[in-house]
Amino acid sequence: MTLQGSQGSYRVSVLVPVSAQKAWAVLTDYEAMAGVMPDIQQAKVVRRSGRSLELAQTYKAPYTFGLSIKARLRIEETPPSRMSYQLISGDRIEELQGTWTLTPVNGGVLLKHQIRLRPQIPGFLLSTYYELSETNLRQSMQILAKLMLKS
């Protein structure tokens, strides 16, 4: 697994020895991620129309400093290779957007997550926030890869 970037703009990737379809099924089972991912407390698909959906999530993790942070995301799916999301509204979140790409490679699928996030918090907390969110990104990718192998 690799993590590149800093200050809220990251690229994380991992090679998972499963088919793109299997990886996609796990990645897009949004509501099942609540309680499984280290930061997702709740997840609910509020509305779906074809390949577009609205997802309500509540995050609680070290990087939220113990607070439950609610967010609504607009997601566009292009099965089984790409999913993009952007923030509609959220507590203490200035920016949250990203893409997931699944690229079939020899022996599996290369899962890539590109994310830009900027919290609305006092400046003196930013370096701690980014450090904690990087740890969370690594943990989340490891958990996703394990879930894809199990399914």
C-alpha cells in the first residue's frame, strides 16, 4: 500500500488479488461500512437515481477530536471502475471530495483513492488533524482490502 500527499490532499493505493467486480461490490456497499471502517459511525443512502446517489454519513475518529461529524455526499458511480464523490453539506468540513478507481491488473485489481479534505478547525489543530487523518486513510485501505478478500 502507498500513501502520497500531504495537508489534506492524498493518493492512496493498494493491490487486491480479487476481480474488479468483487472489489466494486464491497466498495459500493456504503451502509455496510458503518462500524467497520475506523471513522464511519453511520451511513445511509438517502436517495438514489441510476448511477447517482446521496449518502449521509457520521464520522467519529481521532481526527474528529471525539466529535460526531455529519456529512452529506453526492456520489457518481461508473461501475465497476470509478466512483467520485463531493460534499453537499457537513459539520466543520470546508472541503471533502475524491475519486475511487479500480484498475484490473495482473493478479487482481489496483484500488486507488484520491481525496481532498479540509476541515473547519482552528489553524493550530491542522497538523494534528492531518497526521490523524493520514493514519485513518491507511487503516481504511487495509480494512477495505481485507473485506474484498473475504467477500
